[in-house]
Amino acid sequence: MDTPTSTRSATATVYKIPEEHYLNSTYGIRSWLLTTDHKRIALLYLFSVTFFFFVGGIFATMIRIHLMTPQGFLVTPETYNKLFTMHGVAMIFFFLIPSIPAVLGNFLVPLMIGAKDLAFPKINLLSWYIYLIGGSFVLYSFATGGLDTGWTFYTPLSSIYSNSAVTPAVLGIFINGFSSILTGLNFVVTIHTMRAPGMTWFRLPLFVWAQYATSIIFILGTPVIAITLLLVGLERMFHLGFFNPALGGDPILFQHLFWFYSHPAVYIMILPAMGVISEIIPTFARKPIFGYSFIAGSSIAIAVIGFFVWAHHMFLTGESVYAALAFSFLSYLVAIPSAVKVFNWTSTLYKGSISWDTPMLYALGFIGLFLIGGLTGLFLACLGLDIHIHDTYFVVAHFHYIMVGGAVMGYLGGIHFWWPKISGRLYPEFLARVSAIILFTGFNLTFFPQFILGYLGMPRRYHSYPPEFQVLNVMSTAGASILALGYLLPMIYLVWSLKYGVVAGPNPWPATGLEWKTDSPPLTENFLVTPEVTWEAYDFETRPDLELDHIVAGKLPAPAHGDD
Amino acid sequence: MQAQFPLIPEQASNFAPTVDLLMLFIVAICVFFAVAITFAVIYFFFKYERKHQTEIGVPIHGDMLLETAWIAVPLVLAMAMFAWGAVVYVDYRHSPGDTLDIYVVGKQWMWKVQQPNGLKEINEVHLPVGRDVRLIMASEDVIHDFSVPAFRVKMDVVPGHYNTMWFRPTKAGRYRLYCSQYCGTNHAIMTGWVTVMEQGDYAAWLSGAAGAEANPLVAGQKLFAARACITCHFSDGKGRAPSLNGVYDHQVLLADGKTVTADDAYIRESILQPNAKIVAGYQPLMPSFQGQLTEEQIIALTSYIKSLQNEPPPPTGAGTAPASGKK
Amino acid sequence: MHRTGELYGQFETLEQQKESAALGMWVFLATEVLFFGGLFMTYTLNRHYYGTAFGVGSNTLDLKLGGLNTVILILSSLTMAMSVWASHVGKRKATTGFLVATLILGTAFLGVKVIEYKQKFDHHLIPGYHFQIDYRAQHPSPNDDPKEIEAEKEELSKAFAKDPDLNAHAQLYFSLYFGMTGLHALHMIVGAGMLLWLIRQSMLGRFTPTYNTPVEMIGLYWHFVDIVWIYLFPLLYLIDRHQ
């Protein structure tokens, strides 16, 4: 950290980008496409998931435009059905599930535990290629006839009746599953065996705990969706009968197998985001997280209990009443650890020293939106209410609050928080704060009306709707246009900052994790000397190395009260 | 204001007020916590704003009492929400005794409805106010879902087995009916109307409009003869097969010693897979009618067999379990 | 490129490297359990519903060949374990020899499977348009034992009486048969590929008492594939065999 690349003045330290770092240590396209450096692989993923975010986003834009009128004016019913299906498949399997683990997790886990790389760097690269191959199959499916089964692929619609390109799509998702499995395997082994001396389990950053819990779900859940979608593909190709009642099969069996993975999958999407928030809040409140072991434990609890609630998606299939009771009960149980996290985050703010930096704004936005999303889950877990709101826009609003309001806000907050570490530069703070606020506003305008639409009875996946629902739909579309702006701005200014952003230095916030003890950007091998950890996580008290008065040129000035 | 900008649908069934109350209960809990957390966060944000550059927060690591409290209290509230919802659901999943049975067949992309006297409707259901109504539903192709928001009820319609749902309309009027499980291209226009009428009007409508054409009882009775069921199922019990008098909705004693209730599902299974359950004292002689009868024909036969439920069973060859009685 | 046996860059010690490899392989095997698990779940449900058809389907399988394959695989696990032991004590030739034996046994297993699959093809038991559970009974070949054919005809007529949809349900059984044994065979083929690599490495003298991780890890994988077969064999071959 005391490199010759900084000069200290009375009010600010001006840093220079280090001579050698992971981005310039080797050159050429081969050095990127054949890299085994976890940080470069993270960036490869960053490009790919952003691409799929655009693909899914374009579909979403078309959906919201189409729904401005009750008859739907933009596309035909067939096309509309393909739009919402492909939006779901692209966003869930190729953006949300990989996003934080494969981008931020890959980049940060070795740095946070003091390791030089993951346990299996070549398998890490293989994961990315498998992701690309799976993605190619799915894009092929989109381009040659599209997919119109819903991302949930319910049988017998998907296995018999649909005339769309189902087989390449399920093959693509099947292949992509192995990318997840290998990433999860890599993280679990790395976290177990490659922690630096002194980095005990309970000194780990909570982001690492979150990745660990997520990886458990990757490992145990993904194989089941793999075999399930494989069966659907085989059923379509060879007219087998597993899900076909005319041949003795059971369409509900598909739903059990599908949701056994797909419910834990939603925890794959949210746990890493919660891990990001658990890093941001202590940093910008400058105190340890309140209830560390409870937050760590709740991550594991969510991962475990999350495997036992899948049939709450099937309350109205005619499943046994006893099963429904059990699954509703367990679904309420799984809400408790999430509540524990929210309470602990809030308590961390108490007697903190809080600053309004962009990552903190994202964290606050996350808490607000996740709160609404999570609380509305309580409605859906309620058997008596689910009868009414199942398969309506209430569900759509609920999961978008969590996946977009939660996971995407967490992802963007993390990108901003670790941007200096990844790129060596700071993003423009004012514009970033404005974007965060635009996102938060646009998001609420888009999705809150959908709760009302849902309770009024508007079903999901409708290309046209009764006229009495139009006002709320138009509100939702208006919000979506603001939301889109909120997403476009960061893409523009983050790229801009690569050339024109202020050089950040090793630890601009400052934060307490091991990753902040490396240069920004770090060396390829992360640490020249393996660190020895003797401090607890988020310890601001006994860390003389933290530059608390680090004023970086370009940041907004500190509030003008008190001394200094 | 409700008419101008409604937040909830009309309340038109016995379930609607309960479901809405349950919703308000959960809304109250959620609003409480949402407001409390939001207030706390905003308050802390302003109160503890960083005052100078080198300031750090007070390191408080946790508090067992608080953790216990905010695990225990949400847990209790969660259990309350679960319990109330469970009560409503269990009620919903168990149809009461004397229901007006309406048969519904969902197919891409329409609802085929059959009133008890055989009157058929498409995408329309006429119902009497104040009577318990049970819908018995099957699908001809993919999974659909019969949904009436004004009643606060819905149920998936699955190929390969029957699903039933019940409710009691409490207000005359016309209410929207939707398909609520994505079923392909025209899922969004597989909608219709439920018309609830005063009981007198309903009776008049039922007998008046296109009266007894395709009366399933008559159709069922004709099928019973045409498909030779009558050659074994003598009503006096002296045939090779049990008499069907008094069988519907009663207990049947099987050859393996178990008893089972002769409900619609049992009758359907007996027609399609006769050897799945053999009545005690009889041989497995009945051929299967799999592939030979449409769903509608099975419904017609069931209607006919149901109409025999009040006929006195013969002393022998009754086909019912000894200590019989309604379930 | 790193040569086998050296410390890879991301690890601090050989100990850490070995620990990671072992944990990695166990975690991978856990995912495989869940992967096969979906099929086992489907099997369980369908067998519960269609016991008759499953019995009929199972009886068309050749018990001798299935039993032979079981013995072959168990033996191959033994030779695999022996090669791990040999590598522990530094016996290079024995390590290679036992690996080769394992490969030969694995290949024999796959050969027997090919014979079995061909039989199914001849008897119209591959799921699809031509599937017909009673094809062999209706069209016996000259080599078939007439008594066997008679017994099969009787079994089938009893089964059809119990389950008029026997053909459709038997097709479900065979879908699972091919699905599960096919997936298993695929894993065997991958295992055989890894054995080839191991044999080459062993011949080059790469495995020593201090470093034999690949042998151990691939050994674990091989044992897992063996255990899957131990479950598959009774579930598929031994239904309704008590007569």
C-alpha cells in the first residue's frame, strides 16, 4: 500500500494507477480468452451477463409497451407469449443467477480470504465457456422460432403442445447448469481450504458467507433442474410419457421436479445481494455489522430451509392438503432469517458514522425494496390468500421487487462499491447518486401498481386484458421508462470513468476487507506475501492502516458541521 | 372512490370477506414493519450522519436479547398468518355435503360448462345466489386454471385427473372468469363471465333456456345401455357386477378388505381402469373403456350413476360396504 | 502448463492442494447424487403407480447379463482400489497394471450393455413409435425357447388383464431403463477416458507415495459410478423375480 505512486498533500492524496496489475500484466486476446486469473474471468462474465441483461431488457421493454392498451397493439399474441418467456429465461438463467457470484464472487472471494486464486482456476474458465455454450443454444432457440412455454416450462404444454423451439432452449439451460455447478464447487472448496492464516470462519467477510450459502444451493439444486429439463427434451424428441397423462404420466411430477430447483434458485439470486449489502453498510457506517453470527447463520438457514418449500408454487394444483399445510408453514419459517438480516442491517446504522456515498444509497434502496418484496411473500405463503392471488400480477410484482429491487440493486451497489478495486478508478459520484435515485423511483412506479392489479384479479402472462385494468398498466409502463434510464446511466458513466475517472488508490472508502489491502487494480497474484489475519471483520477501531481522512478529489465535500 | 379507482374486486362469495380480512391483517403487519424499519433507517441516517472525516461508529457487535426478540415476534406473527390462511384453505379444499355440482372442462382456449340438468354453456356459468356450488373440473389438453376474482377462488384444471373447488355466491351480478394458468397462444382470451342470479331466476333459466337437451342423465342412461354396462350391473344385484343403486357417495368394500368412497373419481377410475379396485365378492371381469369414451360421456355416465344414489340397494349384490352411509 | 505432481500456483502447500482436490471431488459426487436423484424419484413414483408394467418390463431383462455386469463392476472397483494402494506404496508397475485391469473390466461392462441394448432393439422395446411390449411373444425367433415364449405369453395376458394400458406403462419403464442405464453408461465412458489418461501418467512415472492425488480422486469417481449401478441393478432387473 505504501507504493511510490502517491503524493500526500495537506487535504488530499493523489494516487496513480500502479505500474503492473492484472489488466495489463499480459496482452492480447488469447491472454484473455485463455486466462485462469479469477479477476479476468470475472470481467469476462461481466460482459456476458450484461449482454444477456440487454437481451432480457429489450424483451421487457416490448412487453411494457405492448401492455399500454387493453388489446395490446405492439405484437401478436404468439409473439407476446414468446417475449415474456424469453425475458424470463434470459434474465433468470443468464443474468440473475450468474451475476453476483460469477462477477463479484469470482473477483472478490480469493481476495477477501487472502488467496492467490480460486482452488480450480481452469475449471473457473471452463465454467465461463460452458455458460457461453448454453447461452448460444438458448439464443439459437430465440432466433429460430422463439420460445413460448413460459420460463417455467410447465408440461404438457412444453413437452407436447408447444410448437416453439423448446428443445434447443432446454438443452441450453441444461448445459448452463453445469456452469453454475462448477462455480459453486469452486467456491465451496476455496472457502474451506484456501483461507489465509488467521482468517477463521468467523472473521470472514459476510459476502463470503453469502457466497458459501449460495454455492450450497448451486451444488445441490442445479443438478435436479438439469435432469428435469433433459427429461422434457427427451419427452419432446422421443414421445416418452413421463409428463403425458395419456401415456400414464403425470404433469404435476414435472412441477415438483422443476420447483425443487427453481425455488432454491431464487435464493441463489438474493443471497449474494444480501452479502453485498452486508459489506456496504458497515463500510459506510464505519462500524462492525450488528449481529455478525446471526447474519452468517441466517444465510445458511435460508439456503437449507429454502430446499423445503418448493410446493408453495403448487398450492392450487390439487396437491394434498397436508402437503400444502406443510409447505406453507415452512415458507413462513424461511421468511424469519431474512427478517433477521433486515433488523441487523438497520441496527448497524445506530450510532454509526454514516456517509451518503452511492453504494450506501443502493444498500438503502435494497433494504426498502427487499422489505416490500419480502413482506409481500407473506401474502403468497398464506394459503387462504394464495387462492386469490396465485398466478396474478401480485406474484409478478412480488418477485420483481425481490429480483430487481433486491438482487439487481445489490449487484449494482456492489459494482459501484468495488469499481475502484476492479478498475482503479472512481465513478462520478454525483451522477451515480442521481442514477440510484432514478432507479429507485422508476422501479416503484413500475411495479407497485402491479400489486393492485394482481389483487384485482389480472392474471399473469396475458397479452390483452379487460379495459378496467388499463390505468394501472399505463402507470407501470411509465415507470418502466424511468427505470430504463436508471439502468442506462451507470453503463455510460462507468465506461466513461475507465478513462476519465479519478484514480482511486488502494482503499478510497476506506473499508476493512483484505481486498482493500491490495493495489487498485490488484496484481495478478493478488498478494505478494500471504497475509496473516489478526483482526475481526469490519473492525474500524483497531486498524491504524485505514486512511479515514482520505479525501479523494472529485468526491462530494464532507458535510460542513463539526470540527475540521 | 372504490368505483372510480378500485383496489379490490367486488365481494361476491362466502370466501371474499374472509380473504379480504386476512389480506388486511397481513397488510397491517407488513405496513407496521415497513414503516418502522423505514422510519428507523431514515432517522438513523440523519441522526448519525458523519460529522468529520475521521469519525467512526460505535462498535456494537450485537445483542442476544434483541436477536431473540426479533426472531420470536415475527415467528409468532408468521404462525398467526399461517394458521388463519390454513383454516380458510382447509375449508376451501373440502367441499360441503349438499352442493350444486357443475362440471367444467377446460381446453385450449375455452371453458365448456355443464349444468346439473345437462344444459351446456361455453365461457359462461350461470349460478344461483346462496347455494353451495361445487365445480368438478378436468382438462382436455394442457393445464388451465379456473379463476373468479370476485369470489376470491381459483383452481388448476389438470389433464389426467379431476380437481374440485367450491364456493357460495352471495351477490347477484356478473363477474369475470379468467384462465389463470398459462396455456398457450390464446390464454389471455380464454375468459368468460359468471352470472349469479336469484334462486328463482336461476331455476327458471335452467329449465327455460334450451331445457333438457343433451340432459346428461338421459345421455348417461342411454350410454349405460348402449355400452352394455346394463348387461352386468343389474339393479337387483343378481348380475356379474355389483348393482349401482345407492352406490354414489357411499362406502364400497373392496376385495382386499379396504373401503373406499364411491365419488366421481372412483367412478371414473372404475370405468377406465376397472381392475384397479375390485369390489368384494366379485371377479375382475369388467373390461376397460379407456379410449372409448370422451370426458363428456364419462361425465354423463357419472351423472346417471349419481342419480341412482337414492335408489334402495338390493339386499345382496349391493356393491356397497356393510355399514354404509354417506361420507 | 503445469506438470502433474507439482504445486500449482494458487496453492500455498501440497497439503492444501491435496485437500482441495479431495473436497472438490466429494462435492462433485454430491452433485451427481442429486443429478441421478431426479431419475430415481421419477422411477419411484412410476413404479408405485404401475407395478404390473414394471414387473413385466423387468422380466424382459437378461438376469445373467445383468448379474455378470454387476460382478464385473464390483471387480473393477477392487482393481481400482488396488491401484490406489499400489500408488500409495510406490509400486509403479502394479499401479499401471491395476488401472489397465480396471479399464478392461469397464470396457467389458460397456460391451455387455451394448449386447443388452441390441436385444431390446430387436424385441421392439426401445421407447418410441415402434415400442411393443408383446412383440417377442407375438413374433418369436427360431432361437427362442418355446417354453419361455409360452410363459411370457401367459405373463403378458395376466398383466394386460390387470392393466389395459400395459403397453404405455411398460414404455415408461423402458424410458427409465434406458435413461438411467444410459446416463450411467455415459459416466462409465467418461470414467474410461479418465482411466486412459491415468494409465499414461502412471506409465510416465508421475505417481509417487507423496503424490497420487489423481489416482485417488478418479478412484472415488469410479467407486461412485459403481455404487450407482448397485442401486440400478435391483431396481431395474430384480422386480417380480420371486417365481
